[in-house]
Amino acid sequence: MADWGPVVIAVVLFVLLTPGLLFQLPGRNRVVEFGNLQTSGISILVHTIIFFGLITIFLIAIGVHITTG
């Protein structure tokens, strides 16, 4: 049996937290910009920290598992 929980959670969070796709924190002109499809170094750092926090909560604290087979 394979545990696909970490893979699915990581892919979904990676897509949702891509800087500039849905939102960018911090934005170029405002604190939060939505759908601008641009990014910056500080934005990548902030989104990386958010990703790490959420992946830690979902995989370690909650323990999401999706088993197949």
C-alpha cells in the first residue's frame, strides 16, 4: 500500500501558493496583490515559509494519509 497523502498535499499547496498565481504576499504596490502573475524574491521567501508551515500542520500535526492498493 502506498501513502499518497504527502504527495497530494504538497502538490496542491505548491500550486495554490505559487507567488503571483492566486495571490502575492507582499505585492509590488500593495501588501497583497491578486492574480498579477509576477513575483519577487521576498515574495518567494514569504510563500516558502507559508508552505512549510502548512505542510507541517497537515502532515505532522494532523497526519493526513491517502492509501491505495
